[in-house]
Amino acid sequence: MSALDGYWAKYDATLARVRQERPDTFAKLKAILDSFEPPSSGDAFFPGGADDDLADALHDAGWELRFVEGSYVYIARHPSTGAKLHHVEGDLYDRTKAVQA
């Protein structure tokens, strides 16, 4: 297996964990995503660039999504916990505190 094959296998496994574990808070989602790659400029990070992406996995895990610009800027909210995040080109920002304030 090449390094590139290993990267995509880990990418797919991370999305599978989101679907399987169905995280309902930002902290739980961040724990999954941080196992793939540490944050860059946001609170968490997950790159795009594949046919399957984080938005699809979040939707499958029960999050509600509202796309703001293309497929790379969106807001996601978990309906039962009120957890909220903002996704901008792979960087994720925890907006839950802003909702509860």
C-alpha cells in the first residue's frame, strides 16, 4: 500500500467513525477528527477533496446542515443537543457556546 493509499484509507475510516459513533457534540466530533489530523487554524480540521466528505458523514450521523457558500462553507447543528459548528474549507469552529449564550 502506498502512502497515498494509506491516506485515503484513513480518510475513509474517519468518515466511517463519524457515521458509526454519531457524535452529538462538537467535543465528540473533534476527538474523531483529531485522530486523522490535528487542527490548523480552527478548533478542528478535516480536509475535503473526495467524493465522500464530512458534510455527508455529519448528515448521516444526524446533524442538520445549511450550506452558506458552495460545499465548503456550511453550518451544522445537532438537533437533540444544540451543538453547532461552522465549517470553512476544512476548518471547523465550535459555535455551540455562541448558541447557548
